[in-house]
Amino acid sequence: MWRSLLFMPVLEERFLAKAAERGADAIVLDLEASIAAARKDEARAALAPAVERLHAAGQDVLVRINMPWRPALKDLEYAVRPGVTALALPGCASAAQVVAVDACIGELEAERNLPHGGIRLVPLIESARGVRDADGILRASDRIAAVGFGIEDYLADMAARPSIELQTMTGLAVAEAARAAGVVPLIVPETLGNLEDLDAFEAAAERGRRMGSEG
């Protein structure tokens, strides 16, 4: 399993050029948060050469798709392809979402002569509903390899302020659901607004490790 994931806007050539040199275990090519709505189609068209380039360099490649259904379906047409290891599903809030994505991937794998089940899933739980249904989400598909927890989006959904107690409690709930489902939790239970503070990041990663997280 991946120790580190590097999220990368698929349209940023200056970042992609050196992505394979950064030492991350996997590169996550982003079609979601880092891409403006007006540039989504441009990003989808840029995905294939970016995947080929990183895969040829020996990188595991993930793609973070959009989760409102219409853009998600467009993303899947481009993201289900050779060289893609897994898809990250942002804002995953129900088992039904996972089941639907799983079915779409399966159809595309069959059409494209790709190994069935070869593309894995990494749900990103980012809401109160997602935390409450984490057990169902993580048992919804055999494709699920790992789960992430977006603490900033969760706090916004809860209208809550950051606190060690809340972040630890919810991170542990997701980690527990993951272990029960046989899924790897990739959880850092801390807001990470200042990535230059490496001591704070290390302390947050250690808290995640103590609650059973990997990575």
C-alpha cells in the first residue's frame, strides 16, 4: 500500500514534468478540486498522456474524479484506461455511490478488454453522512483498496471548529470501519493548512498511525 500520495492538477505541466522525481508512492491526477469548471473537458483530454507518462516512469497513478453524476460519468470515460491503478471518489457519502461507480467501471473494463476489477477505488469520506455510513461505503465493492478522510470538508459540513477531540473521534470512526471491512485507512486526523510546518504534519501523521492508519 502507498506510504505517500501526491495530488497533482492534471493541467499543470510544470508540476507533471517533475512528478515522478518527488518520491511519492503514487501520483493522484486531479480532475476535481484543482480544475475550474470551464476547464474540465480540457483536463479530461490531458489525462491520457499524463497517465502514460507517469506509468512509463514506474509510478502508480490514481485519478480523482468529480462526484456529481454527470461530470463523474464523463470522467470515467477518460479515466478507465491502462496505466490507472485506482480512482479516488471525493465526497463519498453512501454505499449506493460506490455501487454505481463500480458498475460503470466494470462495463468500461469489459468494453476495453481491461482486466475485470483491475481498477481499484479509494473513497474519500468528507461529510457527516459519509462518517455515519462508513461501514456500508467500505463494504460496497471489492474494488475498494483504501479510504481517505477529508477533515477540512468534514468540519465545514458539521459547521464545527477544528479540535483534537473531534478530529480524533471521527478519524478513529473511519479507521475502525476500514479495518472491519479489510480496507487500508489512509488518515491524517488534522487540518493541514500550513504544509510548511513539517513538525505539525509529522505529529498529525503519528496520531493517525496510533489510531491504525497507514501511509
